[in-house]
Amino acid sequence: MTRSPAVPSGTLVLDSEGLAKAVLRDRTVTSWLALARADDLRVITSAATLVEVVHPRVNRPALEWTLSRLVIEPITETIARHAAALLSDAGLHGHKFAIDAMLSATALAAPGPVTVLTSDPEDIAALCGVRVTVIKV
């Protein structure tokens, strides 16, 4: 009898601040990542998040190492359409909320339960409602 491979029982999502703090080895975010690994959770971010995190002063080797340990989810047409619907439902619009909406749509498409580590808990909560747990980092 062969064992089926383990399936993660949830997802941890990093927004740009969560990812930036992971790169900097912030103690709180590092603890969340260790818990996620111990609980066999998927750790993801949206491809759109990379746009916010990459800048001339970022430690590229640390960024690449951190990215190698998580899944970067693409922005598909389905995710983009869902993000637009989330913005509309929340009464929000514009570039100020666009990346948060794409991250939220990515989080909502992930296997639950889903926890989002974010610097914008109010925006993510407005977009996702009670369907995800939002933690301020």
C-alpha cells in the first residue's frame, strides 16, 4: 500500500510588508513562517506583490532565498476579474487598492483556512471579509 502525499491543510499569504519583513528576517514573520512549515501550510504571495517589494536597496540574495521558499501565484485573468469584483463589492477603486485586491483574490483562491500577514489589515479585511484571518505585521 502506498501512502498518498501530504496535502497542506491551509495557506499563509504574505503581502508586500510580510514578504519584505521575511527578507529582513523579522522575528514575528519568521515565527509565522516556522509555524506554517511545522503545520505543513502552503506559503504564498501574489506575483503582483513582487512589484512592491523589489527596489534598488533590497538585499537580492535574501529576497531570492525567501522567494525560493514560497509559491508565487500568477495573476491570471480569473484572479484579475475576481480582484475587480472584490474592489467593486467593497466600494473601492483605483491603483491605491489594486495590488491589495489582487493579493486578496489570490488568498481567496487558496486552500483554506487562509491567514494573510499584512501591513494593511483594514484594506484586506474590507476586500476579503471574514473568509480569511488577517494579521497585522
